Amino acid sequence: MTANERNNEAVRRLHTVAQSIYDQLDQGKIPKMVLPLRTKANIEFDTRSNVWKYGNLKGARSAKKVKGAMMLLRTSYMLELIREMIENNKSSTLREAYYISEGWGKAKFGSQDESNLLAEDLEIVTHCLREDFKLRPEEDGARIIGDLNLVETDRKGKKKKLNCRDDVGDSGYGIPYNVEKEKIALKNSSADFVIAVETGGMFDRLVENGFDESYDALLVHLKGQPARSTRRFVKRLNEELKLPVVVFTDGDPWSFRIYASVAYGAIKTAHLSEYLATPSAEFIGITASDIEVYDLPTDKLTDVDIRALNAELKDPRFNTGFWRNEIELMLKLGKKAEQQALAKYGLDYVTNSYLPEKLNELGLLRN
């Protein structure tokens, strides 16, 4: 499907939403939009796609109450905004969409959380992506370095060939917010695997130490909790180029959730898990076991950390023996550790010892 075809399909599906609201009003009914409940209780494991998705529990945005009526009014304004942007080949950030609503009178959003939620609602009911609606996040995707050949379509519609090692600087190739095939065509790579790295400091360490060349890897900087475009790009590398994916993060409950969002999806984007998640992704550290085995420098778990770890014991994304053991051990130790703690043994230790040991265990290094 071309970019124009995707845009036209998005408009058609949005028109269906508007038509549904109109038909309900025309029939004398109180209009509503029915949506899945976005709660942990409504998250189910889909064995077909091996990702966590919304279940069958539903809720409604109904005009029966003032709050619901206002949301449907805002929906009508948002539908018109999206249609105009697509027709004029313009886009806006989610933040700009929030401020645009200042001109909608009583329909203006009370906060950006409300406008973000509506964008997600429209994704769910249309089965389109907000990128198809010309809505983009404030943050861009992350960075990638390694032997990856791709063709990117620039702003003027010209196709540009690029190698993500030879044709970029030390910061790597910046992943744009739209990474669909119409924008970026992945050609080939000599890499054996992808290593997704949480922190910028560790990403730069691996780049400086030449890890991508020494171990035939593609390095992706997640920038903390990764943007949707980063997760989508990683999934495409995995599916289209058949590259295994490993995730390298700090050793704390928040970093564990970063891995879970890459592998299984996040609760707020469960409707997009098949599009964003890479179920085969492996976690390679830092773990609570690493804290003991490598005698790493640590920080004490805070009360918030402890509550988060206990919540993860109930999170279906962590319902495996490995994760139960690691989370329970971290609670027992009362400690957490950063990736950079490996520098205790020198700046080269992470690339010469720690990661090769982990990757060997997974059978990802060539003999």
C-alpha cells in the first residue's frame, strides 16, 4: 500500500466513525463509542501472535453524561482536523493538536492527556495508526549504528540509499517517527543480531568500543522507554531481516518494563501489540543475579521500586519462571544496579567480557 493509499484508507475509516455518531443521533439514540477497557484485568495473551492484547471487556464513551458528550464533541473536531491535515499533506505533533483545540470553544481539551487518549481511541476503533492520521509524537525515534543498508524517502519524495555505519556520524542514523515501508525500505545487513540498549551512555560506550563491528551487531539506542517508531523499527529488523533481538537495560523495575514493552507491548498500546512488539526478544541484563555474580555496585531499592516490583509479579508479561526468580531475588537483595556499574572492571569490560558471555549463552556469537 502506498502512502496516499494509506491516507485515503484512514480518511475512509474516520468517516465511518463520524457516520456512526450521526446515524445514532438521526435515530434518536444517545451516541456512544464502544472501546476495550485499558486495564490489566483486560490484558490477555494471544497465542497466535505471542503478544499481550486487550481482551473482551468493553467500556463506552457515551453522551449520556456530560464528560462523555464532550469527548464525542471533541472527536468530531478531531476527525475534521485529521481530514484537513491529510488533504493538505500537513502533520502536527500531539502537543500541537492539544493547542489547536483552544480554537474549538467548549470542545477544547482540558489537558494533553485527554487529547492523547482520544488519538488512541481513534486508533482502536479504526484499526489505523496515529501516523496515518498525520499525528506525530514530540519525541523522535532513537539511534541505530551498524551494517544496515536501507532506502529512505526524503521530504521531497526522493529515495536516498544509506548505510547505518558508513554514511552516518558517531550518533548514528536517527530513526524518524514514521518507519513504514513507504518511508523506509530495509534492504540487507551483515549483522547477526540486534542489541537494543536502554541508556545513551552505554550505547555510546558500545559504539566507541566498536562493538557493532567486532561482534557483527546492529546497535539501537532505546532512549529509555522507547518511542513507538523505535519499537516498530526493531520489529521490522526482526521480521524482515530475520535478526534476533536482545534487550540490554539497567537492573531495576522500570528497566524491566522497558524490555516488556519491546517484547510484549505496553498496556496503553495493547491494541498495537502485533504492530509494535517483538515477542522473541531476549533480556540480557542487568539482572538481580548479575548483581550477585558480578558483585556490582548498587543502589538501595526505594519504596516506589518495591511497589513496582511487587506489581510486576502480578503482571502477565512477567509470568515466567525466569522473571519471578529475578524479581523475587531483587526484592530479597533490596538492591538495583545500572548498566554503567560494569565500569567497575574497566571501560572495556562490558564489550570484552559481560556481553560476549551473555550472548554466548544465547548462542548468538559465531564460533
